[in-house]
Amino acid sequence: MCVATPLQYAVQNSHVGKLYHAKTKKQPQWHKITALKYGTIRPVDLTKTKMGKEKQYIYIVQAPSERTKCKIGKTNDLDRRLKEYNSMTGKSKDNIYQYLYACEVKNMTQVENAVKKQFARLREDKSTEIFFCNDAWFKDYVDFIKTHKSFIKEIYIKMDDKKQIVKIVRKTTPSLEEQGLTPKDILQKAQNVKNDEFYTRYEDVEKELSMYPKRIWKDKVVFCNCDDAVGDEKNTSAFALYFLRKFNELGLKKLICTHYAGVADLFNQGPKGYIFTKDGYREFKEYPPGYDGSFDHPLSLKILKEDADIVCTNPPFSRARDYWKMLIESKKKFIIISNITNVKNDAYIPYFTKEKVWAGYNSVNWFLNPKRELSSAAGHWYTNFPVKNRPKHKLLKIMPLKNIPAKYKKYDDSKTLLVDNCYIPSDYKKPFAVSVRSILNGLLEKGYKIVQEKQYRPHINGKEIFARVLVQKK
């Protein structure tokens, strides 16, 4: 994770903690770095308001040697606070703290407390200001701060470093941003992986499933059919564990989970596939002869067809195409995790255009490998349950085309409009291309539809740029 060059620090200037003008290298008395035009500076008093009151700021700061962590705090003086970080006793002179983000707020204590509460699971320790950090979590922090009622304006936000590559554990399916691959590359890589079984974390399951009304579960049979083993708490899949804990609260009729007898025994459940069933207070396991626990085994398909009401699981990314086809043809309700790029993958776009599936509420960026180590992979929840009051709707910037900043709109060689950063033209009648993020944020629920059942590959000056989804106002 990197920091943009408009703020120059001691790496180049030896004056640790000072904020410098990007061009003159001199320390200005008044300045602001805008979020809209990186590197530009306009005269603004960073310490006092027009009424003479001290300004209040929320910031995110990080040191080069701690790329998986960041500090989120409050201050009345950004310059002084950075200097304090870089003057700490015992800190290496080469490990210079730099701002990733800073914004002005009305009540910094209120915002800081809200961040701590919202992201409690991502705090290293409740007594410190240290949070776990990666590109996705950084974006979540910033989005949350910007939507807080005390938010006033951004002072600074990091730029993307295209040379930075996040280390991905082998056997996960990487995202475009992390590996610089095309969707075709990603799909091919996933298809070639023979074992991409990883744990879904309990907190990610709970975060998503708690967003849906409890009434959808009442008197229903939930089927977890992708190695959702049940053992002791340590060796139980997060999906199974969630429904076991919430069985009575949700009013479930029955829970059925399968254990897959694959190459990797993630849950230490042995080499035989089995079916676990919780029916009221009765819990039992069955080991049918020749049953391997795979989602497409005839017995698993029989359960899906005859018993299941709702399917909830994380199918292997390498077999996602087969799984989606099977699941959607079953016409069962579902909430599942899959690759974040499915939205613009030719194999899946028809499901979205025909409204067979849409994005769930949250992304899933971290999984656990068999050694219980965090592994980065770009996942997202998908469902065919109605998504009500989607929080990420507020990230869509729907406005007249003329009001969209020039840097976020352009036309490709075929004169098709491309819009970025979740800007959406409200008065544009022709098809236009958007990124995956706009679809995941709920654009299709805002009066727009996908008009091409394959990804759109724009070219500018003869050079192909990243693929998008072609949409149009209904």
C-alpha cells in the first residue's frame, strides 16, 4: 500500500513530520491537498476555521514496514501529529509514517468512536488505535468515514501504486488489482487449480447473513453443500457453525451439511464424505457407501432437489461455473460467496441480465488456509434474495453527465461512454460502460440494466483497457 507524492516526507527532505508543497518542497503556511486533483494545492487554513475554532481531523497513517496494519486517529494538527509518530523512541529512521488519508470533520471524537465500533473485529487490540489493513479494508474505512454525518471534506487520500503487488497465497484466485490479470487469465488460473479449498471466516459469514431479515429462515431447510463439515468448534465450517448457533433464533426447520472427502482435509474429519443433519434437537451423521460429499454427487443433488429450501456456502472458485449452473437451475434460494469478477465474466453475466442473481451486501477479501493463515482472495456475496436498503447505494454518484468530473468520464474508440469511480450519468440514454464496483454497489436496483451478455472490452487509441459491464438506463 502506497502514499501519493503530493505530501513529501523525511524520506527525501530529512524534516520528519512536515508537510511540503509538491513542487517547491517548501513548507506552506496554508495549504490543502484536494482529493479530486492529486498534487494540486489551494490556500486553506489547516488549523483554524473562519470562526477561529480549531479544526478537527480524522486520519489514517501507516509505516512502510507495517503494510498489513494502519493507525486511525484524531487530531487538531496533522503536521504535529505526523511529527509525533516519526519521533517515537525506538523507531527506525527508515520507517517513516505517512498519511494514507485525512479529512476534516465536525466532531472528531464521535467519528473516531464510530470507527472503533464499526470495525471492532479489525482492531489489533482494543486499547490501541491499530487496525488491520489491506486495500479493501482501507477502502471500507474511508467509505465509512465519508458517510458519517460529521464528515466535512477530504484533505488527502492516497493514490494507487500500480507497481505494488499484494502477495497472494498460492491456490487462491487473485483479483485484477492484486495481480494485474484479465478476467480470462483469472478464470483459466482457477480452472487449473486442483485444490482451492479454504476456510471462510466466521465473522464474514455473520456479517453478511445478519443483513437479511430473520423471517426468510423460518421453517426452512438450509443446505451447506461445499465441505461444510461439523466437528468440534475448531473443526466446524463457519457456515455450519453460524446456523448451529442460530438454529432456534432463526426458527430453522433443518440444517444439512456435507463433508467433502477431498485432497485437503480442512476440518480433520477423515477421508470419508458424510452428511450431517440437525433436525430440531436431533443431530446425526450419515456415511453413505461411495459418497464423497461433493456438491455434484448424485446424493447431494438429490438433497438439493428434494429437501433444501436455501443454499448457503462458499463453493470452490475453480468449479464456480459448474456450481452456479447447477444452483440456478435448481431454482432454490441461495446466499453464496464467489469471485468478485463474476459480474463481468461472460459465463455469469447472463444470470445478472436475466435477474437470476445479484450482488449481496459485502465483499470477502480474506480467507484462512489449512494452516489457519490469512490468504487474500477477491470474493463477494451473491444471492437471489431481495436486498433491501443496501448501504453501498450511497457510494453510487448518480448525477447529470455534465456534472461528472472530466477525469471520471471519457469515450473509447467506438464512442462508447466510460465512467469510473461509481459515477453514473442520470440523463444519458445510450449504453455506457461501468466497472464491477458499480454493479456490486447496487446499480441494477437504481433503474439501470445490463444490455450486453458479455464483458465490454474498450479500446482507447487502439489500446485495450480493463473490461467493464455495458449498462443502460431502463
